[in-house]
Amino acid sequence: MRRIKYDGLTFEPYIGNDRITARIKEIGQQITEEYRGRRPLLVCVLNGAFPFAADLFREIDTDAEIAFIKLSSYEGTGSTGVVKEIMGLTADITGRSVIIVEDIVDTGNTIEKLISDLSSRNPAEIKVATLLFKPEALQKDVKPDYVGFEIPKKFIIGFGLDLDGLARNLPDIWMLSPECENNAAE
Ligand code: IMP
Ligand code: MG
């Protein structure tokens, strides 16, 4: 089997680029049909979602716009834990049909926070498109509307997903090899 190593961890092939491309095409067709005439605004969450967003955007065959945001995270004081704030959203989303584009929904913390922040800016609607979804890891009451692949609670890299900033440029998605799992940072 092909293997790849990052930071001393071994990864195995998991989802090939052909399957990823085919699935993104299907989601693009679905969005095209559901949003015709509504000019949806895709909001791509940097950094991880950029390859998915770029491909998905080009598979939408009706008028659509795209904007990019980044989340800054820092440790809050006391028991508030990690706080994330939206950076860079200059577009006015009042009355817009927003589709948040994410690489992966894991615990659901990020997407929950995003939905609540964007909701306060009075969009007509907010939906979530994610390339990957780990249902077993979900801790929040959120459900993505468009899912590329449901996957088990394992660490993956490639197609935008990183390990300490590396591996985002891999065309395929790779899964941490079982013998490395105990060493991996979740
Ligand atoms: P959340 O737990 O749903 O808030 O996900 C937080 C972020 O963790 C995601 O946007 C990803 O950047 C990252 N993440 C979660 N699972 C993985 C993974 O398997 N590989 C790489 N990054 C991940
Ligand atoms: Mg992300």
C-alpha cells in the first residue's frame, strides 16, 4: 500500500481525487438546482476549505458569489475556553442566502460559532456545505446541509486539510495509519 509521512506520522490512502471531484460535482449540481435565481453567497472558511470552495464554486451553474473569512482563535481567560472571531467578512450579508463552505465538521464547535455570528448579521438563510463530516465526533446541535463524505473519527490530511500547516496540497485525502493513532495530536 502507498504510504506518506508527515512529522513522523504515517498516513494511508483514504479518498482518491477522482472520488472527491465526482462528489463535489454532485453537490454543485444540487446547489445549482436549489439556488437558481437566488444568487447565493458562498463563505469559504480559510485556510482549509479553499480547495473545496474553489472546485465547488466552479460546479455551480447559476449566479453565485464567494467571500472568504478566517477565524482567529485565542485562549479566553477563566473558563471561557477557546474563543474564535470572524476576520475579514466585509460583504453585507443582510437578506442573502449564505452557504458556509468548510473543509470538515468535527466537534461542530467552529461551525456552531460561525452560524451564530453570521446569524446576527441578518442573512435570509444560512446553510453549511462541508467536504467531510465526522458524525461520531459531533458535540453540538448542528447538522451540515451538504456533506461530501461522512467519515469515522480519525485524523485525515490532504485536499486542504493539514497537519501543522503541511499536506494541504495533497490531491487525495489520507488517513492516519492505525499504528500511529496513539501519537497523534487530536
Ligand atoms: P470542529 O471541531 O468541528 O470545530 O473543527 C475544527 C477544525 O479542526 C476544522 O475546521 C479543521 O481545521 C480541524 N480538523 C478537525 N478534524 C481534522 C482532521 O481530521 N484533520 C485535519 N484537521 C482537522
Ligand atoms: Mg477549518
